[in-house]
Amino acid sequence: MMNASYNPTSPREVMALMSQYGLKPQKGLGQNFLIDRNIVQKIVAAAAVEPGEAVLEIGPGIGALTAELARGDGQILALELDQGLARLLEEVLRPFTRVTVISGDALKADFLALANKYFPPGTPVKLVSNLPYYISSTLMYRIFEQKFPFARAVLMFQKEVAQRLLAEPGEAGYGSLSVLCRYYSSGTFLFNVSKQVFWPRPEVDSAVIMLVPRPPVLSPDEEALLWRIVKGSFQQRRKTLLNSLSKIFPWDKEILSTLLAQAAIKPATRPELLSIDQFAKLTRILYNYKRGNNRF
């Protein structure tokens, strides 16, 4: 068993330890390990984990964030896809009694079930992660779709993905992920992270953002329709909203134009110009019409 002096931000120590376990970074799993203690401390400070709170870390890798979080007051559940790395982490982090390492696929995980299994009822759970680039967008859709009630999320992404999540209407990266992120959370850009502070070094820079949940403004049934509208509208983002909606709903364009007018949206508007508030208002109008509550 290793001891609490393990330094996961030392490339030499990490390489030696992985060699001891017969492991090496797997490019196919997006394994670019954070090896800068200053960046690690900034991420953990932003998470601001208090006594009585818990952390779900997705993709802990070699445990740089995990070890730093473990020196704080919260309980930590680290979910690692790579079974070899999970075994390594379980061993090196054993001195930290508040850390639980499990092997599993975040893209198949039921996050609420995990929280209920490993944390006491009612424990506020914060998400902290240096997300593997190849799963980041899909994973965020999954977290939002599951409505996982995180208290705060401090997440590192490929810089382009971070920009998409926080994009404003009309900006180049604004799309369905931006809209849904804004519906479920309020996002804040924290800082950029150079590709120089990873081993192996990725080809792109990263960025860290913070998400704080927003209370829902739509009913669950309306939210399901919101997803259809948002994802359908951006499938062919150069189409007008009227044309996009006509592919989603089996109604005449005249009816759709009237419904858009109720939402104060011009039929020729493109989806990348709509705010989340406009999408939410449009969703409610379409939902009510669909239920027959707003006939003409």
C-alpha cells in the first residue's frame, strides 16, 4: 500500500507508479493527466467543498484532483472507467478514508443512484472533473437529462467545449448544448489551462468552468418537449425556426407561424439567435397547443 505522500502531479512519480502496475496512458480513453499542482488547487478551491458535503469525481485518472479533494472535509466518490487505473487509485488513496474509488462507465451511470448508494441521504453533491475530451459533450447531455441535482459543478473541458457550453445567442459555438446548459444551470468561466500542464500533452488547451443549478421553469412534460425542440432546431442550424419546427411537428406552417408569433419570434429567425427564455416560452406555447388548450 502506498502512503499519503503520493504526489500525482509529479510526472516522474506517476510514470514510475503506472509502470509498476503495468499501465500506460490510453489515448483512446482521453487520458491526459493534470500534473500542475497550482491548477489542481485552483479547481479544488472553486469547488469549495464544505463539511457535510460530498464530491462525485468523473474520470479521476491518476488522482491529482482526488488526492487534493481528499485533504478537505467532504466525502469523495471517484468513478473511473479504466479498471487498471481504478485499482491503482484504490491502492494509493487508501490512506484517505473518505475516498471511495469505483470502476464504471460515466456514459452509462445513474448518477442519482450512485449518490444515494455512497452518500448519506440529503448530502449536497458537487461534481468535480477533468473530463476526458471524447465524452465531455455526451456526458453533459446525460447529466442534464438525468436532472442530477448537483450543488455545484467545477469542470475542465477542451477549451472549445467550454466555450460551447457558455456561448451566448448569436455566437459561433451556440447550439443545443449551450441552450440546455443555460436551462439547467448558470455558468461561469473560471480560467484557461495550457496544454503544457498535462501528461501526455494534448493537442489543445483546456478551460475550467463552474455551473450552478437553476430551478426548472417548465414541467417535466414540457422539459421533454424542450429537448425535442432544441435538438431538432439545431440539427440543421442554417434552417429557419419555422422550417425546423415543421420537421418536428405535423402541423401546417400557418399554425406554426401563429404559435411563433405568440412567442414574439419571427418565423425566419434562426435557432442560434434564440435565448433559453425564448426557447422555454415557445416550448410552453407549443405544449399547450399540442394538448388542445390553445385552439384557433
